[in-house]
Amino acid sequence: MSNSEKPYICEYCGVGFTREKTLAVHMCQPKRRFLQRGEKRVQLGLIAFNKFYKLSAGSKKDKTYDEFDKSPYYNAFVKFGSFVSNVRPLYPEKYIDHVVTSGVKLDHWCREEMYEKYAINLIKKEGVETALERSVMTMMEWADEQEQAPWNHYFKYVSLNRAVWHIRDGKISPWLILNCTSGKDMLGKFNDEQLEIIYPMIDPEHWAIRFKRQPNDVQLVKDVAKESNL
Ligand SMILES: [Zn+2]
């Protein structure tokens, strides 16, 4: 058929249609990718895609959305973008760099173990101030979701399963848990299974050495905990 019989052309894939309405409801992969550009997972996927080309291929220029849409790796990067958006890693940019330079295959970027290793390493090394700030922010977010709960009730009333995942994901730091009474009381309520999940983060041997080496930082946490009635 000639173009005059199919005058309505999809601007994304170039296919022609006889009726305008058919074109309006037509969907194809390039059009769908175009319409998804504003989604967070796609934007995060593009950030990772750019990092990948810069860090591993030495590319100097940013890739465009058009290049991203047409890449054979589009789906894999968007899937990773979803992962980043759901897990909300600590320091997302840093995590993306870590994954991109890890040498691990793209298909494996969304594995839980990958993030866990990063998170364990990070929370064991980071300074007391960022650890404290993030922990309090997480507790405040929790308080916002409850009806009129003060954030300093977190250790007393948070569901233990919730706390387990906050600790495991690095959102609540051992710096705070291990240096205030209500935090230690909460740890005492965990069952064996829960303790096993958080063990790599709470690692008593690591923190005992750390606290011994940084008495001023421990004092800072204790002061904050006291002021906040934790
Ligand atoms: Zn089309």
C-alpha cells in the first residue's frame, strides 16, 4: 500500500496507519520508551548508563535519552534503576559508581548480596555524624507514618521486623543503637532469626574496637541520646 492510503505515521517507529484514531492508540517499543522517560527508574537507569560509559569505556560526553532508548542494554539499566529506586541505597550516587566499577555483570547488579556487601562496608567505615543524622531521619520518617508518635519512641515501639530491615539496609546505625539504652533494649527483644539477619551490621567485635578508638564520638552519641531521651 502507498503512503496515501496510510497517511498517519507513527513518529517513533515509522509505521503508517489508515485512520488517525488507530495511530493515537498505537503503541510500540520506541514510543513506550519515550513516554517512560520521566519515570524515576528510567532516570536512574540513564544515570547508571552514563556512569557505565564514562567509568568503563572512558566516554567523555553524556549519552542522550535517544541513545539510551535505542541501547540493547536499556531494559537491564532500567531494571537496575527500579532496584535503586526501591532499595534507596545509602549514598545512591556512590552505590551506582560502586556497581559500575565492580566488574560484576550487568544482569547481577540487582542482587541483594551486591547491595548488602556495599552497605556493610559503608556503615562500618562512615563517620559518626552522617550515621547519626541518617538514623534520626529514619526515625522521624517512621514517626510521620505513625499517628502522632514522637520520633524518640522508635526503639520502644517500632515493629521489630521493620527495625531489622532498617538496620540491615543501613538506615539505622549501630553507632546509635549500641550507645543508648532504648536501642540496646530493642536489640534484647530480637529473636535468633532476627539477630542473624542483622549480625553483619551489629558485629560486636568490630564496634567494640571502633568505640574504644573513638571515645569522643561515642560521647557525642551519648549526649545526643540523652538530650533526645532515647
Ligand atoms: Zn510506533
